[in-house]
Amino acid sequence: MGLCKLCKKKESIKNSHLIPKFTTDWIRNTSDTGKFRTSVLPNKRVQDSKKVDLLCGDCENLFSKFEGYFSKVIFKPVMNSNNPVVDYPVVDYTESLLKFAVSLSWRILVFKMYGYPWKILDHKLAAQKAEIRWREYLLNNTEMKDEHHILMLGFVEDAPEIEGTDIDMNFYFRRSVDADIAQGSKESFVYTKLPGFVFISPIFPGTHTHMVDTLIGENGTLEFYKQAIDSTIIKFLVRRFNQTLSPIRTISERQWAKIEADYSKNIDKIQDSDVFKLFLMKEQKKNRLNSE
Ligand SMILES: [Zn+2]
């Protein structure tokens, strides 16, 4: 038994989600077989995201308020719009978005930072200090002076594919979850990818200069077409995509047969699914290219 890592007063309840459950629920509910397939081990079905020993019941309730806000006001309206490129809604947000972003980055940081292979001492020390500031903000509502960013992910034309499969970068962007501390020689940040959204919280230095119009304020408006990223972040996302989804190549013939059988059993569901939406967009693009 351990103490809650946020309030450090009560016993933790050992069932906190590192990645909020509503995101993996969404993947499952919009998938063509109705089951969530983990991207790290694509040949094994999992019904849930990873649960960790992190929070007490009270702190879990606090986080679920922020999650409820993000899910209802931002995540679902954006992800359930008909076409992830054309119909990107413009979303107004309140401070609850900042709370949600900090709660997300804090739990990834606190879960990963202690065993993390830090190469640069300054980055490690900055991480320890950031963890304290983010915890204080979540617990005691202290002023948040650190940067936290949100990037909306759209459909990528000419998306790179995993060699030998038709799984492309759009699958990573829309249908997988991923989180880690990212470390380079000059900078470190906490990276969390949910379906359709990336959150980046810089650790060292305190400013993140690779993205435009992604900084979360106390309130504001999210606009897909105003956001932009530079080549550093593009390369980073392509690398994460390859690392996360490459294991799909190791699926055996027997496993593919099982996947195909599941597909044909659920043919009605496929037509409404988000995977089918992505497939249609790919086909439309091919047809457009062929007719040119
Ligand atoms: Zn607690």
C-alpha cells in the first residue's frame, strides 16, 4: 500500500488510469469490432487502458471532473464530427482545459520520472521541480506559470505507412494512445497523445517553441487551422508512430484470419465506425489522385 501521490495524505486505491478511460472507451465504441486493440500489442485484445497505483479516491474524483469537462466540451464534439478535416469545430474553453492538461502531464511525469534514464542532470532536476509546481496547482489552485500545449491532429494526406501493412499515420493520430517523457540533448517535455489530440508540457527549458497557437491559457478558443508545428515535432510524431505501431507487422496469419473474421461478423458496425470513416477518406483521396 502506498500514499496517494497527489495529496500524500490518503492511501492510494490502485486503480487510476494513466490514460483517461473515456479515450479508450471512445476507441472501443468507434472501432469496427467493438473491442479496443492496444497499439503496443496489437495481437492481444485489451478491454481497458493501464491502471496504476497513483491516487486516493478523493484525488481520483478531482481528476474525473477535469476529464468529464474535456470529454464533453472538446474531445467528443471534435472527434465525432463527420469529417476530421472539413468539420473541425472551433471550441471555446475555460480553465478546466488547463486543469485537465496539467492533470494529464502530471500523472505521466510522476509515473515515469523516477525510473527514467535521464541523460542530463538539469532536465532531471527541472522535472522534479515541475512535478511539485503542477501538483500544487492541481491541489491548491496556485498560479500556473508553466506552459502547457494542446495540438489538434487532423487527417494527413500522403500519410506514411508501417511497411508491409496499410496502417498509416492517421491510425496513430486518431485511434491510439501514447504517453512518455521525451528527452533530447537540448530539451525535455511530457508527451501525451490521445485520439485526435497531443498534449505537450515542457520540462526543460520552460518554453516550447515548436508549435504555433497551441498554448493553453486560462480560457480561450481552439482553432485547428490556426495551429502549426515545425519539422522537429513532425519528425518526433513520425518516430512515435513507428515505435508504437511497428509491432503490427509481427501479427501472424492465424491472428489476421481472426481479425478478418471479427470484421465480417460486425459488418453493420463497420459502416458507422471511425475506422471506416478513415478508410473512406483514404479511398476518396486515391480516386481523386487517379482522376487527375
Ligand atoms: Zn489524494
